[in-house]
Amino acid sequence: SIGALVALGGLKDLTSLIEPYKADLNATVLDYCTQDGKIYCAPWDIGPVVTFYRRDIFEAAGLASDPDSVSAMVATYDDFLATCKTIKEKTGLNCFALNKANNLGTMLENMLWQQGLGYYDASGKVTIDAPYVVEAVKKIGTFWDANVVSDSLEWTDPWYAELNAAIDNTDTPPISTIVIAAWMGNFLRTWIAADQAGNWGVASMPAYTVGGVQASNQGGSDYFIPEGSQNPDAAWAFIEYVNLNTANQVAQFVYSDYFPANKATYADPVFQEPDPYFGDQVTRAFFAEVAQNIPFGYIYGQYAVTMSNNAAIALQKYAMGTMSAEDALKEAADAVRLETGMP
């Protein structure tokens, strides 16, 4: 993770170079580039999280399928669960994929990040076994308990098949939603679910509590220059041209759907263009609104991989019924404390 890279050291201090652009860069991601008041990387893209949903499945369940109505139906995780139950009852189809044995922990991280929480806190204390993480794990468990999710694992062929399946496919029944970052839009459009053009729409992600933040982050990329670079001026010129030039950032976004961390791009007319794949919905402007509401989450820090892996294992043990949420998370937190030396 970028937090680990910055903590490791050996990166060129970019503070003075980035200063003219700082106000335009996503503050949340820029925080991960910062250590002791100095900035060591330039954010490129971010992953504002939304709910992608199948219009045709919502309609088959007798539900409205416009983005505003769906956003209301998934306004909180409790609302989301109720909507999933309706879809399952009316169509027999699952709401989304939530594997048990190899769960990646993505849903848990979204829940924590949107609350401004995470696996550690501002003082550097490990919080994987904190009561709010236990509560989030149990909230995830309500979807398993309700039998409204498939057991497919993300980024595997069965998951891809569920995302691209026709509504009447009985061999591979489709799933009706996926809560994931904006960059998933291009994946759906080009290689995962090209057959479902016009059926997918975009709505807000659920808030953790009523009136809570409906924004989180998944992924992202940054540019940095090694301290030992023999051509730091040329490296910075490249970063400035490719990453901080608004027109060039927009061109990259149009091509790749990797959502810009440069907020100055959001004023470009391309953000108001309808997207035919998503039923002519104006998705880019929607993503931009979500992006500006992402709080800082204590996820991508110095020991992000260690923390994420152990938290995912805890969630797996809870899902499989081999440990309680409290015991599994305590085991995970202790493992992180032992490996990192953090309190």
C-alpha cells in the first residue's frame, strides 16, 4: 500500500512541487501520501464506492429501477437487506456475492471507511477487535442469515458469470447488485458484463446508519519519485504532464474509467455526458459527487496488507461458524499486534 511505501522512506519530498495543485487533489488520498507534514506522492486515481444494480431484476421484483429510487431502497444496510429479501422473494435471485470461506473483507472495509474508522486509529492503536468492528461483522452476517447472497468469490469466473447472466439464465442465475468502486463500470462494460448493456444502473452505496455517509473508497494509485532517482526533474515533468494536467487526466478517465483524484477535472463537460451502457445515466457526475464525500479511513496505512488479511481471515471464521465475531477479531488483532509491534 502507499502508506507502507511512504513509511518505508526513500521517496523524494514533493511538497513544494505539489503545493500549486494541492487544493485540487483529493484530500483523503493525499493524506496517505503525507508523513510528518511532507508529501511524498501525487494521487492519480481513487475508487469512490457506489452500488451498481440490475434494472431488469429490480423491475422483475416489482421495484422501481431509477437511480434515485434505488438509492433510497439501499439507503442503509438495513434497507439494503430488506430490498435484497424482496428481490429474493419475488424473483428467487440473489442480491450480491458474499463468499464465506475465502471472503476478501471488502464489505467490512467499506463499512469502516465510510464511518471514518478502520483497522487502527489516529494514535496508532490496532482496533480490529474494537466493538464497532464486531458490530460491522455481525451486520454482514445478517445477509448470510437471510440467504440473499451467492457464495461466489469476487474476481473468479463464477462471479463474472453472475454479473453477465441474463435474468432468465437458470444455469447461472444473475446477481442484482454489487457495491464496489466506480472503476468497475469500465470492467462491466468491456469484459465482464458486455451482454447486459442498458440493464446496469448506478445508485448510492448504503450508509452504515440513517443519515450517515454514503461514500467509501476502494483502491487508487499514486505517482512517486525514488529519492535516488537520477532524473528527478524529468520524472516530475512526466507526473505533471500526465497526472496534474487536467485535460490529460480527463482523457485518461474517458479511456479507462479510473476515476481522477484531481478534482479540477470534474468541471469538464465530459462528466455531464450520458453513458449508453448504463441506460444513458450521467454516471461520471454521480461518481464525482461521491468522490468528494469520501472521509479519511484508517485502512491503507503502513501495515495495510497485514491488517486486511487478518481481518478477512476473522470474517471467514465467523462466516463458517468456527468462531464468534468477538473471538475471531481478537485473534486477528493480536496477530497484527505481534507482527507490527503496534499496541
